[in-house]
Amino acid sequence: MESIKNVYRIGMGPSSSHTMGPKRASAKFKLKYPEADSYQVTLYGSLALTGKGHMTDKAIFSELDEKKTKIIWKPRVFLKFHPNGMKFEALDKKKKIIGIGGLIE
């Protein structure tokens, strides 16, 4: 029998959906581009609207070093595919994009 801790997970902040997904996505992106010198993360729609208060930025920084990561908030842009869209960009030392990912159109 599975432990209840395996079925239900609790993230940081008042909304687990605004922290657990971004934290997990950040970890996966970092694994894909570990050689990146820095990262840029764009948050869209409701994720950007409530992200500060729900600690979305803290969840992202827990995986991608805060000193190496810039977060761009676009609360007025709602993507068709999902209201909590995210775009990740991996950058080299010259700030050239070496990789893109996330829940984007």
C-alpha cells in the first residue's frame, strides 16, 4: 500500500500548483542544459499574476540558482494551450540562447 505522502504532495507557498510544477519544470530544464551560464524564465497568465505571492519565483530559484536566473512576469499574456504557461531559456556566457523549453506555444 502506498503512503499518503506518495499520493499527495505539498509544495511551498499557499498554492502547490504554482510551486510544484514550476519547480519540477526548472529541475528538468536544468538537467537538459547543465552547461548554461544563466537562465531566463518567462511566466504567463495566472502563473505570473499570482506567482510572487504564491512563491513561484522561490520554487524556480530553488532549482535554478537565483544569481543566474532572471524571471520575466507577463500577467496579461494568456497562452491558448494552458493558462499557466512558462518559457525557459538557457543562455551561454555571451547571453546567446542555447536552449528553449517549457509550456509555450
